[in-house]
Amino acid sequence: MRSPKDFFAPLAVGAPQPLRQIPVRPSRMIHFFDPGNEKMAAKIPSLAGKVDVLLGNLEDAVRADRKEAARAGLVSVAKATDFGRTQLWTRVNSLDSPWVLDDLSTLVTEVGDRLDVIMVPKVEGAQDIHYVDRLLAQLEARAGLTKPLLVHAILETASGVANVEEIAGASPRMQGISLGPADLAASRRMKTTRVGGGHPGYLVRTDPVGEDLAEGRTTYQQDLWHYTVARMVDACAMHGILPYYGPFGDIRDVVACEDQFRNAFLLGCVGAWSLHPVQIDIAKKVFSPAPEDVAWSRRVIAEMGDGTGAVMIDGKMQDDASVKQCRVVVELAEELAADDPELAAAYDAATKEIQS
Ligand SMILES: CC(C)(COP(=O)(O)OP(=O)(O)OC[C@H]1O[C@@H](n2cnc3c(N)ncnc32)[C@H](O)[C@@H]1OP(=O)(O)O)[C@@H](O)C(=O)NCCC(=O)NCCSC(=O)C[C@H](O)C(=O)O
Ligand SMILES: [Mg+2]
């Protein structure tokens, strides 16, 4: 572990100065595309400016014999596209794979100035982040980059979960962490076969009502990911970085996707992955605070004055702790609205309505 005194020192001569705070930019949906798939790549110019993050995926879901094509495709897309307000991220191959060294050296050298964040899969502990951190510093120095690349870890191994706090704090490059439920399920030897989402067999049942143990007992499906998401959120909050839910693989089931995303939002996540265009608007809706919640939060903040003491609003007690929650909602809403006039208008309309 680096001494706290050296934590913000560049790790290579000529590398850019590490950031002291993660830039606040909307990242409600991290939209995955395979840059070697011509049909998908052709859609990128029309998505740029409309989604918060476009991520050129080089890892799982890209066939082994298409890895080089995906990497080259991402270089072309990065050079040719005007991304506007949209961030460009990539997910490189895992650190034990034969491709990752070329992924990092090619991307940083050729399009390092276009990339914002590098997502690293299957992170097991701080040592994986330290390796990427030093290598990126060397590559940035050689490429003459002036802005440091940020790193995002996927939480998808049992050791990664056990070490999540040290991963979150491993480097000033750490931008955030996403849950990778499919690899995590395999790593934990869970008996699911899905990419995220729930499972009908993971449930609780009400007590028996009579002699017949099968009769009249309601079951409630439980969230398989609650523990991991909550732990990831705490680790990220502790280190001032951002937590995300990952993929929801049942593309057709837009209803359950919205539920899974909302659980993550309510627990503290700022976004989720979209794997298909149909999931983009779901993430945008879920990870933007609802206008009525923003209006209510503004009202609580206004009525609480300096934020101390206790007041009753519509029969509900408000105090220092509830006003802090309201500030979280309003700050996020205002950050998002600054980039989105439609959202800003919806927030203002709801605020006027609650005031009338
Ligand atoms: C899931 C898909 C394979 C589905 O693709 P397809 O069968 O082509 O779907 P559609 O026919 O409905 O597509 C309609 C059109 O939209 C384009 N399309 C599809 N997906 C995307 C996309 N992501 N971005 C841009 N455009 C997209 C299609 O080309 C069609 O175009 P057209 O014919 O011109 O109308 C596919 O969506 C897909 O591959 N998605 C990404 C999958 C992915 O990235 N997976 C990896 C992330 S999840 C993961 O890794 C697990 C995680 O790590 C963990 O461990 O949990
Ligand atoms: Mg994975």
C-alpha cells in the first residue's frame, strides 16, 4: 500500500497528476456495444449525445477470434465520433488473459485522450488495481496525456467481494465499481444460470396456517444481490467513488429490469449497464430522481431553514438526518438537470405544483 503522503503522486515520470476527486458527470446508463460488430458500431454516432456513457466492450460477449477486431473497431469509433456530452469508456479483457496488455497499450497510445474510464473485469483485490495503475501511468507518460484515465472495477469474484473496501480505495484513479452478477454467481458456485435479476426459488414463505403445510402460504421472491450491492455501496461511499448495478440479461423483461435497477438506485447506486437499446430509457428513468421526490425534497430543505431542529410537514417529522437525505436527492437532480432541459422543466413543474 502506498504511503498516504504519496497517494496523489504520479506513478511514472511524465504521467498526469492524479485527480483528487472523481468528476461528477451523469452516468445513469453505461451502454455496452461490441466495437467489432459493424451493425452495433454503426449505431454509435446516433447514440452519442443521447446516452451518458458509451462503453466499447472488449471482454466477455466478444468471441476470442474477434478480440483484435473489437479493439481496432474501438480505436476507429473513438477517433471518428463526436461524443458531445457522452463519456467514452472501455471494458478491457481480464488481467490473466492474453489480450489485456495489447488492449491497454493500444487504447492508451492511440485514443487515450478520447477515453474517460477503463473498466477492469474480475478484480480480486487491490493488487489488480495497483498493477493497472502503474501500467496506465507509464502508458500515459509515453502518450503525453495530460488527463489521467480513471479505473472502474467489476465486482464479480468472491475474493473481490471480500476485498471490496480495499479495491475501492486502491488508487486515486478509482472512479467506481459495478456489480457483475453473472461471473460472481459462478465464482461463488451459486446455482443460478442467469445474468443478473432474481430467481423464483430464492424466496421466503409465510408461516403455516393450519395442518396442511402447503395451503394458504404466500411466498415472496427475494433479491439475490441485496447483500453485495449494499456492501459495494458502502465501500464506494467510504472512498468517494460511485457504485453501479451491472447487467440485466433478460432483455425482453423490461419490467423486472426496471425493478432491479430501482432497487439499486434506492440503495445508493448511480447507474446500471444497458446491454440493448431498449434498456437505455429504463436506466435514464430509474436513475433520475422522480420529479415528485425532488419537489418534496426541495420543500423539506426550504422548511428546515439552517437544517437543524425538527419540524412536521404533512404529518411527517423532519430533522437533520431527513434534510441530508433530501439534499442528496436535490443535488443529484440538479446535476442531471444541468445537462437535460426536459428534466429541469419536469423538476420545476413538480416544485411549483407542491408549492401551490
Ligand atoms: C443481446 C444482444 C446479443 C441482442 O442483439 P440482437 O439479437 O441483434 O438484438 P435485436 O435484434 O433486438 O437488436 C435490434 C437492433 O439493435 C442493435 N443492437 C443490439 N444491441 C445493441 C447495443 N448494445 N448497442 C447498439 N445497438 C445494438 C442490433 O444490432 C439491431 O440493429 P438493426 O438490425 O440495425 O436494427 C445484443 O444486444 C448484445 O450483444 N448486447 C451487448 C451484450 C454485452 O455487451 N454483454 C456483455 C455485458 S454483460 C456481462 O459481461 C456479464 C457481467 O460481466 C457479469 O459477470 O455479470
Ligand atoms: Mg463478467
